[in-house]
Amino acid sequence: MRRDRGGEGGRARSRVPLRRSLLGRLLGVSALVAACSVAATAWLAVQTTSGAIKQEQGQNLTADARIYDTLLGYAARHPTWDGVDATVRELAEQSGRRVALTTQSRQPLADSATAATVPALPPEASAVVDPLSVDTVLAARSTEVRGTAADRIDPRAVGPFLLPAAERAALRRTADRQAVCLNRVGIAADVVVGPSGRPRVQMVGNDPERALGTRCDPADLDAPTRTEKKALTALNDLADACLKRQDRGKVRLNRDLSWGEGVAVPVPGPLPAPRPAPEPSDAREAAPAPAVEPPREFTGEDDRAIASCVGTARSEQLSSYVASPALLFIGDEGGATVPGFDLSPANTAKIAGAAALVLALTVGASVLAGARLVRPLHALTGAAQRMRDGEEHASVPVSGDDEIGRLAAAFNDMSAHRARLEEQRKAMVSDVAHELRTPLSNIRGWLEAAQDGLADPDPAFVSSLLEEAVQLQHIIDDLQDLAAADAGVLRLHPEPVRVGELLSQVAAAHQARAETAGVTLTVEAGAVAILPADPVRLRQAVGNLVSNAVRHTPAGGRVTLRAYGSFGTRDGDEDGSESGAREVVIEVADTGTGIPAGDLPYIFDRFWRAEKSRSRRTGGSGLGLAIVRKLAEAHGGTVSATSTEGEGSTFTLRLPAGGPDGMTTVS
């Protein structure tokens, strides 16, 4: 009962809020100091390095964007990276930095490093060069427009849209005529050639509506060429296949990859009824026109699906015309990605002063926290020394409910427990002396009587002396077993034990005593799994329980030995035969006088008996149940007791179940 209350109190104390605990206060101080140091360091770092970092980052980003754009254009115009070494070396010379290209598996493609021992590349790449998935951040810093965020394909990746020389020449002549025409009417215009070789007329001011009222018609430049029609048809087929997989209708793409209203589709229906053949003169008027579904309107969801499919189709169409994605590494020749810079003496002095201030704050906080820790620890040390000097109960004041307070409470509990153990030790010595004195006094008395001629050394005389010697030997053996168990050297020799057979052997050994006492002794054991245990020690434990039960059961009563396997509850495995049982349970139940509820917590203590008279009729040395508990613990199990006063008691051994393969010698 006392132990349970202590456990509940310990659990209650362990739920102390963090703000009240010493750990919480230490964490608070540490967090405050860390926050001050981080804030000071961050402020100094920002003040002293922000300008240099901004300047360095601006230069690096501009150079990185130029390098990235150049390599991106190379990848857009070449199906492989063969021959990129010259471009990489030229970029490295222009930027004064190291430029390296690898495959996505980090296989080298080109490297501008010239050192004898090439430094290792950094773990993270500066960018991924993929013309079909442009890095919009780096591309935005380029001098050319690289499309929108939704269109991440580099415009220089034209693939099958690249015009041959004849088509380029024809379009260029048309563009030159339009530019000359616009210049004649007072509109400044230039001819600009795109990546595919298609020219276009760009008016100064970029206002195409100014040319609407002139005779300079740009329609000749808007019509796709044969090469573009072929490439556009293939792209349209890929986009339609993507839309078909989404159960959507086809779409007609324009040369600039835009789309307008849906395509008119013939409406399926029944064939018209046969009509007389018309005269040749009116054959065209007599032919019925096919039913046509009006162009469908695109919804916002349709536009999103079409845009996604067009992007996918473009990537699929261009994949064989561009180089595969590559990792780009940009740094200096020494392997660093951002060159360092030197701090000025003034900035160095600021950092040193801030560090000294933070150090002073840390030392001050540590001194205050340490002083609060040392005071209760000094009190604990003094109490421990007093306990060492022999004071029976040395305690310390509990000042709080934090870790130190709980340590002081635990020390006080330990001191009180030590005092109780000392009292038990003294009582045990007295009990041992009492138990040994009785048989020794009997032996001495009989021997003195024989020496004085008052008793004849007949068989009854020898039998009496032998009985007292056996009782004395039992006490000594029990004390030896308990001492070995306390020292952790109680040796077990496990082997496969059939619990049913073991219970039958114990019952047979106590049958004579039970019959003499008028007690019925029975065994109830099913097909219990083999238990790895020391058979001698297990018989000793069960025998002590049976002997105790027979001793406290009046004539006409019953003592029952039971065994079954258990998954934790008896209903889960009634016969114990399943291999999945966690433990084997052995019960010794009697219909004796029972044990009062107030005595149950102490029945496994040494030399404890409910009958304080120490009568040999009702008890032996008082060590039997204590030995049972030690033997159960040595087997990795437990022993418990339940009792109803006047109706009987049940002692339960719970031992871990297992096969012969799991057995080891326990010592």
C-alpha cells in the first residue's frame, strides 16, 4: 500500500509544469542568452557584410545568367553536348570563374578547371540546363525574353520548325518588301529574324495598328511554309492525342501555337432518302449539304487542358532535337561558389566587443543559476554524510517541486526506507536467533538428559534428535537460498519441464502429509506448453506453496493445483496448448482459513507470519513464501496471492513460456 502511494506521488510530481521546474528555468536562461547572442551576431553580420554580399551577389548573378543563357542556347540548337568544351572554356575566360557541366548522374561533360588536381564539385548544382524546362529566375536576368512562367521551353529550341535556306530566302524577300513599303508611308520598320529563320517586320514603337490603313499588307508573312505546316501538323496530332486521353475534342493550332474557336465537325446522322438523279446542269444545287455541328466554344477548363497538352506535345516533339538536361556548376578555381571578403579593423572590433558582452551575460546567468543549484546540493551532501556517520534518519528540507526538490524528496524517502530496512535487519537477526535457538535448545536438552542418565538413547530418542536436526538444516538451507538470491548468484539449470508432470510429482510428495491432516490434494493441468525452467527449483517453489496451503487448511478441506497457459487473461487460452501463450500460470488454491486483507502485502516478507506466536503447528521458519518469490523472480516470473478470510487463499505463479530453443543458464 505504501509503495503504491509513493508511485502515485512520484507520477504526480513528474507532471509538474515546465515553467515551475528547474529545467524550465535553465532552458529559459539559455534561450535568452542564445537569443541575445544570435541577435547581436546577426545584426553585426548584416551591418558589416550586407553591402559586400549584395555587390558580390549582383556580379555573380549577372555572370551566372550569361553563362546559363549561353549554354541553354547551345542545348537548344544541338541534339547532344558534343563540342561544348570550347564554349565552356570561353565562358570561363570571360567570367574568370570555373564552369563545369555534368550529366544528371554527375558524369562529366565539360570542365574549365585547369589545375593538375581538379577540385571536387560542390554537392549542389548552380542550375539545371534544360531547354525544355528553363530556370525562369536565371532566364529573367538575360537580355532576351525567354517566355512566360507558363511556357518554360526556350524559344531557340525550334526543332522541326527550323526553315530551310530556300524558305528563309523567300520569306526574307517578302519581309524586305513590307519594310520598304512601311518606310515609304512614314512608318519606321525593321526586319527581325527569329530563331527558326522566319523573318518578321517590327515597327518602331511596336504599334501594329498603324499599318492597318496602308497598302502594306503583312498577310504574306503570316502564312506557314511547307516545313512549318508539316511540323505544325505533327504537333497538332500529338496535342490531339493528349486531349483524346482526357476525353476532349480536337483543337486546331495556329502557326503561333494559339487556338481560336473549335473546329466545325460533321454531325453523324441518318442518310437522306434516295432522290432522282438530277440533271448535270443542276447537280451541284441538288446535292444535299452534310450536316455540320457549329464550332464549339472553349471554356476556361478547356483552355487549361489544351495549354497543358500543347506544352506536353512541344516537349515530346523537341526532345530529339535538343541536348539532354545537364547540371551546371559555377564557382572559382578553388572550388568555392562565392568568394570571400575581409573584415575591416572597425568591424572586427565591433564583433569582439559584442562577443565579450555576450560572454559576460552568459557567465553572469550561469553564476546565478549555479548558486541556486549549489545550495540544495550542499544540503543533500551534508545529509548523506550524516547518514554515513550513523544517524538513523537524515533528511533535508524540500524547498520546491522542481528537479532538486524531487531529488530531496527521493533522498528523504531513501533515508526512511534505509531506516526501515535497518529495523527489519535487526528483527531478522532476532528471528533467526529465535528460530535456531529452539531446535538447538531441544537437541542440547536431550543430549544433557542422556548424559545425566535421565533419558535412554533408544530409537525414539534418536528420532527426536533427528527431527530437530532436520528442522535446523531446513532453516539453514532456506537462509542460504535467500542469501544467494539477494547476491544474484542463485544458479538455475533450465531444461524442458512438463508442468503437469511436475505438479503430479509435488502432489505425490505431499500426499502423505495431506492425508494425515485430512486434506484432499488434487491436480488440474491440461496440455500446458513445455516450460523452460529448473525442475528442482520449480518443485521447491510449488512445494513451499503446497506445504503452506496444507498447513493452513483444516481437516475436510481441499488443496488444488492448477496450470494453464495465458495470453494475459485465462479466457484467451483455456488449455494453454497454443504456442503463442505468453506465460504459464500455476495456481495453488486452498479452502483454508484465509488471510486478512491487511496482512496480504506482507506475506512474502521474511519471517513474517500472521500468527505472531510462532507456533510450530501452524508454521515453519517463515521463509517459505519469501523463497517462492525469489525463485519466481529468478525464472523471470512473479508470484501473487488473493484471499478471502474464512474461505481460502489462492497463490499464483506466472512464469514466461517458451520452447527449449530459448533456454539459457541463469546465474
